[in-house]
Amino acid sequence: MSWGARCRSCTPPRTPPRAWQSAAASWLSQRAEGGFTREVVSHFLFLAQRIGGPLYLLEARADFPGDGGSETSISARLEAGGIPVALDGAVGTTEAEDHNLFTVTGAHGAVRLRDWSFAERLGADGLWRPAPDALPNPQMRPLTLSRQLDKLAALTDGARMDLASLEEALAVQEIVEAILAG
């Protein structure tokens, strides 16, 4: 089994990462605290960690503009519980405002998560298709957000739930910073 996370934030490097974040552009576009690795890639690293196990960074490269701005591209090789993970990402590479892929390939084929919420399986014909019973994104998004709020309420009540623990979040943040240090 192997994973490839292609996390691509697709706006030009010196504009807000995504339109809905424009109010925070002054720091999101800066190297010290911003960038798509912290804002986007971290979610996929958490997913790889949650599925496979502890993350280990084997090698990384991050490219930065000379003006103190956030990274414009990254590349990394990691392991998640001994499973190889390939990661690459860049800004300004597609027309979409926010495009990303998380692909898992194994002995029985490949599945991917596209653009945050579209789960697809690779068919024998080489085409990616959603599950026939998958809900359309406009129907699924409100359900997902409602479930996240339910989990947050459970957390405040001290109940068990599957949101990221502080330990898991810290482990991902340490990998993110190591990637950026490249």
C-alpha cells in the first residue's frame, strides 16, 4: 500500500490562499505563520497519520519567494506506520481556487479524496468514479458540518469522540514545520 497526497492550493502565491480567507491574507501569505502547508497539507497529513500510524519525515523540500512570503511549492517523502507517503504541492498550478487530492493505492486498487470531499475509486478503465450511492456534495456538506459540531459538543461534555487529540495535532504540526524547514 502507498499513499500520495497531492495538496495544491491553486491561487497565485501572493494572493490570499482562498477567497474566504481574504481578511487574514496579511499573515496567511507570510512565511512565519502562513502558507498552504500549514493551512491545507496539515489536514492530509492528519488523515495519513490516522489511517496508517505515526508519521516519519524522510526527506523534504520547500521553495519560498525571496520576499518573506509563504512557500510556493513543497515535496516530501514520509512514512505513516511504515507505509510510504509521497507528498507534493504548489500554488498557482490550476484554474481551481482550491484543488487537492489524497490517493491511496493498494493491492486491490486505488481510491482518492478529491477537493476535500469527493471520494472516488479508480476503475479498471482508468477513470475515477464516485460510489453509486454517494450523496451529492450540496447534500453531504451540511451533514458533515453538523456532525463536526456534534463532536465538538461531545468534546466539551468530556465524552469520547474522534476529533484530533492534542497529541495527534502536535505530531502533525511538528511534521509540517519540518517540511517547511526542508
